[in-house]
Amino acid sequence: MRMDLFFQLLINGIIVGTLYGVVAMCFVLIYKSTQVVNFAQGEFLLIGAWICWTILVQFEVPFVFGFLITLAFMAALGIFIQMVVLRPMIGEPIISVIMVTIGLSIFMRAFSNWMFGQSAVGFPDVFGMNAVNIGGLRVEPAYLMSFVVSLFIMGGFFYFFKYSRYGLAMRATAFNQQVAQSLGISVKQVFAMAWAISAMVSALAGVVVGMVNGVSSALSFIGIKVFPAVILGGLDSIIGAVVGGLIVGVLENMAEYVDGQFLYWGNMLTIAPFWVLIIILVVKPYGLFGTKDIERV
């Protein structure tokens, strides 16, 4: 047993888990506000990473400005998608809306492949430094940045929902849209804001992963990998999204360790989150922190 590899993968799992938690919060944000499960979440990561890469490489814009431009573009894209694609679906059966998000996912992935190609490209060296040595463990600077930024975003989400005017309006809309509208809350504005925030935060995650692994169509698969974390924590729980993301991130890396040291199956890293998804749906369908729906007939 290589304990140095064990601790290396454990640290990587915690850092990647915080990133998964941030993306999972985007799932929860849209679901709480609009009761829609957005299966195009992974494509927001992909588009955001490609846009940032294009701005930095093709137009040679400094990273800070390029990153801010990317966030602004993704916010506008999220609002556009909500207004043009999702708003006409209000009042339609939920399965129809889910199918629309799946179709949106396929379209966005095909569009990005057409615009940017399918080959993986490396991100520019933003930090100008190699992996950082922490207690004998090598950690990529982009992962350290993602860990700090993820914690900041989690704190921002907590403050936003707890104290801000728009956060309270979003919580009221999630609780009951008709009551919220009767209190003067613009439900359409809340929906658009939820999609804008979700697109921006997902783009941030896409940029961070792109810095480490390069930018390619494989980035969109992260949205599917994060879905078990959402179900594990509870589809309507922000705290559950964070906890679920951490569990899935650590579980992935521990599965890789067990596979590499003992089992030699070769695919435990990929399938571990989906085993968790199956188990949690059987044992606790509403997740660790999800709200149970009680229907009276």
C-alpha cells in the first residue's frame, strides 16, 4: 500500500469535491427556483471554458479581464436560454421541460464541437508556476485557486439566500410561485437570475478544470458526474449539494486508489459516482438533506 498516493488522492478528492459541490449548487439553484432539472449544466462548463480560452489565446487578453468577460458572456447566455427556450415551457408537463434541457445539452455540445473542434487544447499558463508542494504532496495551482474560490462561492451563496433581497425573493419563489407573485416578486426575473448565476458559476468551474486537464468536449461530462452528488445531497438542498460534491469527489479518488492498488478493474473512477446514485435512490430517494414531498389523495 502506497500511503503517499493515498493522501495525494485524498487531497485531490477534497479539492475536486468542492468544485463538484459548486456545480451541484447550480443544479439546486435552478431546481429550487424553477422546479427544472437542467441536464445542460455540463455544457455550461464546456462553453465557458472554450470562451475563456478563445479570449486568452486568440485575442491575447490578460486573464483577469478575459475571465470577467467570460462570466459576463455566460450570464447573458443563461438569461437568453431562459427567456427563449425555457420561458415558453412554463405550465408544460415537467417531462417536456426535462426533454428540452436534454435537447439543449445535445445542441450546445454539437455547437461547441463545430465552433471550436473536438481536439483537446491546453490552457495558457496563467499562474506561471509549477505544482505547489504541501506537506510532500503536489497540488496544481489551479486546484488551489478552485478550492479557495469554491469556498468563497459557497459563502456567497449562503449570504445571498440568507440576507440579500434577491436571494429572499428566490427562496419565496421556490416555496410558492403564486404567493411570491402576489407579494410583488417578478417570477420571470427570478428565473432569469437563477439561470444567469448558474451559467456563470459553471463557467468558472469549466475554466478551472480546463487549466488542469485542457479544454475539450469531455468537460461536459462533468455535469453528468455531478448529478449523483446532487441526488446524494438532496435535489433542493444547497448544503446537500456541497456535502454530496465532497463525498463524490473523495469517493472517486478513493475508488481510483483501491482499483490501482488492489482490484485492477480499470474503470472504478468513472463508475463509482453512479453506484452511489443507484444506492441512494434505493435507500434514501430524497437524499441526505432533501425535503420529502407528502402528497394527500
